[in-house]
Amino acid sequence: MPESQPHILVTGATRGIGAAILKSLTERGAKVVGHGTRAAPGILAADLSQAGAGDRLWDAALEVLDGRIDVLINNAGVFEAIAVDAPDADWQASWARTMQINLQGSADLCRRMLLQAQGRDADASGLRGRIVNVASRAAYRGDSPAHWHYAASKAGMVAMTKSIARGYAGQGLIAFAICPGYVMTGMAEDYLASRGGDKLLADIPLGRVAQPDEVASVATYLALDAPASMTGAVLDVNGASFVR
């Protein structure tokens, strides 16, 4: 894996955490391509709710990144409510969409990262690639009654990260996960407003939600600086609202 100007793919990079990650990595000198639902300068379009979209995104990113991706950051995700008493078809569709975007799309990209790593030379430290998966504290403490599927998808992402770390460290592929709590993105603002912001903030000992650049600083560290021995680590960014 090259030690200068790493080539990085960041999904869900058009706003919030993803945009902050893209900015932080670019400032560190990485060659970064982002992903969103619509194409824009530096952004590749892909609808991860569609089967196979992750593979198509990977191939498009390879073209932009000169045939190699050194770091994959899976940040794309949806946080959409579905009531337990919703019609059966709506319930099933909501679960399928959330799992496809939050977990299956990320898994498809992780698989492509692994297959690439197995076919390339290692760098001086023995590494062939890095994966950073942005999960959620919901993976550990659960979420609201309308968001079982979100919590389940993020728990799956954490388990996937640990499985990759354990299974492929010997082949030079390392993997990390980040578990933010509430982050001041558009989604968080809407949710805080709908759930009663003061009550939710009272559950955060720090007294505020995280800022996107705080999560981005952790992602940047894991993408560029974290030692290989940290593989499998899950880092919390939640203001001590959940400790383990």
C-alpha cells in the first residue's frame, strides 16, 4: 500500500459527517473521491438502495483513483422511522431499504476492498488496505421503538468490522468502526426537534451533541495514522451518553 497520498473512497460524503471526513482527508493531502445520490465535482453518484450499486460505485471510484483504493470509509446510511403497527408491506420495505443501504451496501464495498487487498503488494508496514465503518452507538444501546432496523443495521456493521479485522489482519487488511451518538447534522437536528431536544441533551453528560468535524477527526486518524495493532477497534464519539 503506498505511503504517500493515499487514495480514499468515502461514501455518503455530501453532507454532515461524510462531508467533514472528505474535507479533513483532503486537507491531509489524500486523494479522495466521495459518493452521494447525485453526481457533483469530486462526488460519484450511486443509489445504494439498489442491489449491486456498491460494486458499480467501486468500479467508478477505481477509474477516478488511478486503479487503486487504499482506504475505504463507509459512511452512507439512512435513519428512517417505521412504526411497529405499520402495514406489513411498509414494515418489510422499510427494513429491506435500511439493511440494503446501511449494511449490504457497506458489505459489498468491504468485499471489494478485501479482494483488491489480496491481489496487491503490502507497504513497508505490511498493510494492503484499511476500512473505516461509521456505525452508531445504537449498535450497542439500541434506538427508539421506530428504529429497530437502524440499530440492527449498525450492530451488523460493527460485527462485520470485527469479523474482517479477525479474518484478514494476517493478509494486511485492517478495519475499524466508529460509533457516534447524536451528531449535529440535518438528520440529528430533525430528530432532536421531534423528540424534545432538552430531554435528549440531558442524557448526554457532555451537554451537547457531537460536531461533524469531531467524528471526522477520528475517521481521519483511523484512515491515515492508526497503528495496525488497533485493528478491530470500535471508537465511541457520544459525549459519554453510552459507555462500555
